[in-house]
Amino acid sequence: MADSPENFADTIESLKSLGLTKYEALVYIALLKVEGASATEIHEISGVPRASVYPVLDRLVQKSLVTVSHSTPRRYNAAPPDEGIERLLRDIREGADRAREALIAIYEKRSGPDRGSQELIWSIHGDENIRTRIADLALHATESIVAVSSFPFLKRSLLPLLEKTGPDMSVVIITDHWEGKTRDSVTVRLLPAAIHNAKPLSMRDTAGMFIFDQKKALVLMGPEKGPLTALYSESPGFISFFLRYFTFIEEIAGDAP
């Protein structure tokens, strides 16, 4: 007598998420109940239509979830649950790795539509989204990072990531003040008021720029109060403009004490 599929509804859904069909899940569950079952017995226990049992068994054998004897009639056994689930997970991981490699190859060869001299500039809204983008850019940078921003914003966005960058990464930071030590590859420069102990200079969190490998730039902008906004671009003209602007600021800034 077949158990109702509703008795195993959650388990069947879990097995479907691991790549099995409903019939494959029902047959596998049935074989866990009985050792050495024939196709007829599997039909009776699982409730899977008789005509579908053999194709389902063949697929489960291919997935190494079921073994088959060479007796007459043939007898089938299920792999133990731990082994079965691990095999399904292994197949998913291997499939994901193959998909990742194929998608990366496609992504690296991507080309955009012909826009002539148009340069793309993207807007990013919200503090969390901007910090997430900065983190991704910093962790994937290979040569250099330059940044101009307030120390509080640097502290919560860029500075925690510098320990994860390579030791040869060139990092130049210009800010309103500085606290703590830096590693040798990080150069910190302060804006003039901060150097000469003049009236305290406090940069707004809504202003600043970050340039990665001289190829990608993110510029903070927005109202003094309200959601933070940033512009992001990989366009040569955009990068060139803000690199020149950074050079100008660097020339008037001084070394941190």
C-alpha cells in the first residue's frame, strides 16, 4: 500500500530543491523503506505509475542514488541518506562551478552597444549601498586606491578593508583628520586646516571620491542632510577629470603627523 505523498510533502520539496523530480523523490523514499525491492514493489510502495517506475529508476542509478542487481527480477537498493544527499550536493556544487566559469567567460568578453563618445555614469543611492560598492571595488583593486573623504566615513567604509588588500597595494588617503597608525603602503595626507591646527576642519560625509586602479571612480555627493548619493563610472573622461582634481588636492595637502 502506497503512502500518501502528502505524508512526505516537505521532504519531497527538499529533494526537489536538490535536483530530483517528484517521482524520483518518491521512488528514493520508497527504496529507503525496503531493501532489495522490485519495480513492482516500488510502484506499490511509492504510488508512482508503473510505466514511469523504470525510467525513474534509470535516472536514479545514473545519479548514484540507487544500485541495481543483475538478478531476475531486478532488485533495487537506495544509497544511505547521508551518501545520497552528499552526492546531490556535490552535483549542485560542480554544476555551479561550471556555470560560474562559463558566466565569467561571457562577462569578461562583454561588449556594450555603440554609443559613440557617450560615457556611462551610474548613480548609487543610500549609505549601505555605497559602502557595499566601495568594499567590492577595494577588494578587487590590484594596484592602487586613492581616496578623499571625511575620516568618519573612511573609518566605516574603506579603512577596515585595507588589511585585506595586498601588501604592494598603493593607497593614498586625503582627509580632514586622522586617528591611529597605518601600514607602510598607506600614505595619509591632511587638508591644510587640519595640518596647521587652525579652526577644526570637518568634511561632510556627503562629499568625497574614491578611485581604484585609475580605472574606476566613485564620487560622493548629496545634501548635507538626507540620503547619501554617489556617482560611479569607468569612463576614461570621468576618471581623468577626478584624477586631476585629486592631484590638485594632494598638492595642497600635507603629511599627517
